[in-house]
Amino acid sequence: MRDHLLGYLLGALDAPEHGQVEEALQNDPQLRSEADLLRRSLEPLEVDREHHQPPLGLALNTCRFVAEKIAPAPPVSEERSAGSPRRWALIDLAVAAGVLIAAGALFFPAVHYSQAMAHRTACEHNLHQNYGGLQRISDESPEHSFPAIPVDKPYGVAGVYAAILKQHGLLDDDRQLLCPGGASQQKRDAFRVPTLNELASIPVAQLGPVLQELGGSYGYGLGYLENGRYVPMRNDHRPAFAIMADAPDPQCPERRSNNHGRCGQNVLFADGHVEFVSDCTTGQDDIFFNRNRQIGPGVDRNDAVIGASDTRPLR
């Protein structure tokens, strides 16, 4: 698995390999330590993470440069018959290798970038789909609130938003809660969201694994505290207030999501638009911690905090 750590951190693995590394990291503390060390080593490269298009004509210019540096081939021997094929010289192989390397340097990063962009776009579409259901519930709420987390229930965690959507018939496809960049096909096929009634029927001792998977690949807003009382997020259509995002990764100190190889996360805002942010902040607000640097509800109505599926607003 160590051979795959770099590809895992860069988001360059396919879904099955990504899942295998995830499982190995959960079971191997030494491997997690090595991954954290490698991740910190890669942090200086974050300043140049943005994709850049190669200069126009780079491949052709590279081939010309190689050709200009090659010594002219020796004259053809007169003893060789005119019909005999010319054998490849070592310099010919060098030219061919240079061309292939140049082409590969352009082609393979472009393929990976296209795949990552496709996952990001599909993830953005999922969040837009989820917003439709969340907005419907807020429109019907007397206080225009997004779905409230039932903090007095054993299943009162951030991921319960999914069960609320399911209960109201507002979830067209359970798989829209799974980010293509963070879920294997096997997980997508097996994923199913329970309703609130089904959650209530599960014994408390068996709820843990269910709550961890309840919200799929996405985290949900934990609301805020007002005079020590939990208050759900209000739908004020604020363009800078985060209500959902790619789920935070508890193994990462910054809680940066792993859905896109820790390159960033899609964030859904209260006005319905989605942005991909490379860090964990929107403006001055860290979306995975409240202003007291705690994983919990916001300290006031302007403090947006996104919790992972099994995060409880009140402990």
C-alpha cells in the first residue's frame, strides 16, 4: 500500500484502489503516520495546485529541439543495396523515446485532470439536487429553517438530513448523496438511506455504523447556539453561508475532505450556489470548525459549521 500513498494523496487512484488504501489506513497506524508525513511534505506544493494548460505547440517544439541537438546521421554506405531497409541507430531510438516522453507528459496529466473535473462536476450536481429538497422543507417551515437535527433523539446527528429528505419523499435517488470522487461503485450500489421511522426502530447499540454512513459523502450544517439552545440553520438565502459540503475527514487535522483527494471540497451555500474551495474557509469562516475552533454548532447565526454524518450538535 505504501506504493499507492502518493497517488492516494494526489487523488490519482481509481475508486477500487482508493478504497483499498482507505481501508489500509484505518487498520494500520504506521501507514497513517507515513501518510501524514507525506501529506505535510506535499503542502508546499499547494500554492501551485491550480491546473495550468501547457504552452501551445510544446510537443512539436520539444521534438524540434531534440532533432536540432542530434548529430547528423552517417552517410549511407554505398555497399548497402538500394532496396535494403535502413536499420535503427541508437540516436533514432533516443528521438523516439523523447517524443513518447513528451507526449506522455502532456497526455496522462490531462486525462487525470479531466477525470477529476468530471467527478467535481458530478458532485456539484448532487449538491444542487439536495438543495432542492432542503429548500422545500425550509419553505414549509414557519421559521424558514432548513431541516432541524433532532438533538433529543439517538439519531440526532448531522447525517439525519438525508433521512429527513427520504421521509418527505424529496430524495429522488439515494446515490445523489455519494460523491463520485469519494465512493467506489460497490458502495454506490449498496448505499441506501433509511427513513426517520426506520432509524427510530434500530436499537441504540446498533446505530453507530448506520449513523456513520447516513449522510453519504456529504456533511451538513450543525446549526448554532442561542442562549445555550440549539437552533437549526435559517434559510436567509445568504450567498456566503455554507449549509452542506463534501464531508470533513476526521483523520486530517484541518478536516479537509477526502472526496477529491484533499484537493478541496464542493460547498453548497444557502442561496443554492456551489463553489469548489481549495481550503476549508469561505471568507473568514472555517466551515469545519466554529469560531472557538471546536467541532460543534456555531457560536451565533453567522457561524456556519459543517459536521460529518455522525457528528452531534450537542454532546
